[in-house]
Amino acid sequence: MDNFRQRIEGLDLSLFDKVHSQTSPNDKRSFLAIEAATGELTDGFTYLEIGSYLGGSLQPYVADGRCGRIFSIDLRPKESADDRGVSQIYHDNTTARMLENLRGVDGADLSKLTCIDADVKDIDPSRIDPAPELCLIDGEHTDEATWRDYKFCREVMASNGAIVFHDAMIIYNCLDRIVTELASEGVKFRAYNLPDVVFVVEIGDFPLHRSQSITDMLTNNHVGYLHSLKFTDQYRRFANRWPFTAIRQVKARFTGSNVTK
């Protein structure tokens, strides 16, 4: 086994050292576990990513010999809508800056990387060839945009593969819509959360969850669950201020919703 593969399977976070990534240490471990599991399931795979910014989440893939092709899709906006209610600002959000960052990654092979500066709605699906087995969605953090990104991934991906979502605690309504549609269509799938805020949907026969690293994370699923709840606690603290509590108290008295019988 080569040294790089050992580092991937060992969930070596130093693989993210060259390019800043807007992810927690647990997110990085989850990403590496998914990459390692994908390598175990295939003889070689294609990776598609929507929302690359500086290239932080791409850096393990550009150096992974098992990953033969990479597609990076990013509209490169200066400002992006967000379902937290505050638009996110991205400084110097260019493909040229990202490529310069990735050139500093040890063992990087940028010849396999195709960059597309566009929204998925403006991309001809035939441009994505070969079909990716693994997709990451980390673009505009709204339910509407995530749904578009998901539908694009479903159209272009291999019949057996996985779609991974970052910041699941923000776009959870879309995730609920996705698993509901898959169930109603009778599609074979598995869906689960990995720490901290990584949501995985396996489609067809692509059992990433059987990999030991992912199994260990699922066994200790309190990590991601509690992290997401703690993230939303800021909204609970806000909603429990006056006058919101007073309004709810009055409503409860009239409706009797706070009475246990």
C-alpha cells in the first residue's frame, strides 16, 4: 500500500494543510473516510464537486491516483444567498486563485481536473464524462439551490454512487425532500449523517457505510447529531427572549397546548 493511500485510510488531516478548507476537523475526517471507501469500492473513480471556492476539499483528490477525473463546478459569485438569512461573501473567488492553491499540493495532478464556472442549470450534462461515482454538493446554501444541484448530480452520476452534502444543518429541508422523493420512487438508497455536518446519500449498490471508518462514525452518531442541535441552539436562545416567550405564553393559555392530561 502506498504512503498516500495509508494517509487517506488513516484519516490524516494533514492532507488538508496546503489549502484552507471551510470545514471542521470532524468534517475533514468524514470526507477522507468517504474518499477511502470510494477507493475500496472501485478500480478507479470520477469525482464531481459543486462549490469549490479555494479548493480546500479538492486537495486530497488531486493527489489520489485512484481518482482519474475531477469536475469542479462553481459559479464563482462574490456574494451567495444562504438560508441562515445572511448572504455569504467570498473574496477573490476565482478559478485561477483555486488552481494556484492546488499547485502547492504534494503529488497534485491538475491535468485530471476540469473546472466549469457556471450554475448547473446552464451546464449541458453531456459535459460530465465519465459519469462520477462520487459527488459533493457544497455550493449556495439554500434549499432551492441545493435541490437543483442534487437533480443535476442525479442526472450525470453513475447508477451506483453517492452524493455528499456539506452543512446539512442548513439545508435540512432539501435533504428531507430528497429522501422523501427517493423513497416514493422506489429507488434503492441509504442516507445518513456523518460528523459534524456531512450528509451522505448512497444510491444503488454503493455501500460506503461498510467501510470500517464510516461504520465507526455511524456507531458514534451522537457526534454529528449533537453538533447540529448545538448549531440551532442560537435560534432557540433568540426565540426564548421577551416578547416572544410572552406571546407564546398567551397563545398557550388560550389553546391549552401547554396542558398535559
